[in-house]
Amino acid sequence: MKRIIFLHIPKTAGQTVHSELARVIGEDCTSPIRVHTQAPANAQFPPGYTLYSGHLDWMDLGQFGTDRFAFTILRDPFERIASFYFYLLEKSQGLDVDALNAPANAGLKKIRENTADDYFFGGDAGWQQFIRDHYDNFYCSYFVTHKIRGAAQIADIPTNTLIPLAQKGAAQLDCIYSIEGLAALEQDIARLTGQQISIVEKRINPGPKLQGTKRWPQLLERIESDANKQKLADFSALDVKLMQQLHIQGALS
């Protein structure tokens, strides 16, 4: 069996996909590295596993040659930003005071104790880098740098250069799926593994709103400044253009 490498972009149904892949591949054949911070940059894919799945950096993807099936899932960039925000907000509201004040939960403390304007556009330089890394045209950043936190590396790249670079990076993957087209992923995994996964009807960590509800308008309602509404929209502008250029496909050809 080819190695399966799922590069999970936050809030793109990834927990559901990971759960189903691990079920059919087997937990003992699934890499324990689920988040890029769990391993050095050159050890995101420890040897000996069939499934690699998580919020991973992928500079070393080439080590597998053709003996792999590497893919990711995209969704409407505006909805991804809003879904991520509301997911973290709900998570923060479930913490007691002691947990909220733990250093590891500084981001959750920030989102709970600040307005949406201050969360996205306030804070010091370190916080603003965190925001850019996780929200600002993340698809472009991820495909160009192959890093979860790669925004600083693309900050000075002109737009007319950035999108072609992102296209080139995306072309290194075997498949890019739409969150609305997960039936195609089910079919492709069945071809690769001989086993059926169920991800179209199943959702893990779906967020606080009902599935199908548009979250972007709800986020905009929380933004008080018109200027900040435009800046937040700009966080998706390049990703929208990129998605128009990508071959976001269904089943394998």
C-alpha cells in the first residue's frame, strides 16, 4: 500500500477524515505526529508508518517519491476563517479560569477576552504574526512555504508572483479536494486501500453552528470597524484567486 499523507488545514473536516483513515489503516500504522510543533521540521514524517495525517509541515514530502498519496482539502476561504474563529471561541468558553490562564492557552484567552476587532488586529507584533500565520491567505502561505506558520516568508512576495508559486507548490500534491466533494475522497481511498471510509455524512469538531450555516456573515457582525471588515476580507482575497487557478478535483483520474 502507498503511504497516505493527509495535510490537514484547520477547519476543513480534517478530524473526521483523520479518524476514518486511522480506522482503516490501523492506529499502529498511523504516525503519532499530528501537529507540526510535535517534531522538528525534518522529522514531520517519522519512518515506519503508512498514514501521516495532521497540521504538518511538508518540506520533506519528496522523500517518499511516488510511493505516496498526498492530499489536502480546501473550503471557501471566508468560511474557513470564520469557522476557525468560532471554533476557538467556543473552545475558550469551555475553560475555567485556571485553564484559561495557562500559558498554553494564551490564544484562547485572547479570543475570549477581546472583541473580534482586537483579536484580529490588536496585540503586539508576536500576536499579529500568529494571526497572519493562521488566517491571512493561509492557502497561499501553506502551498508556497510548505509550513503551517509560513506567513513571514511570503510577506514581501508580490501578488503576481505569489499565486504562481502557490500553484507550483500545490502541484506537488496528488490531490486537492473540496470540502463539498468528499465523496470523491471516499472513492479514492477505497481504490487505494480496498476499504470504505465514511466522511460525507460524519463530522467531528464541526463547530458551534449547524452544518451548512454560513459563518462569515456572523463573523462580520462582530467586527465593529468598516476598515477592519475590509482587512479581514483581504485575508481571503489571494486564496480566492488561487482556488480559481487550482484543479480542485473529485475522483482520481
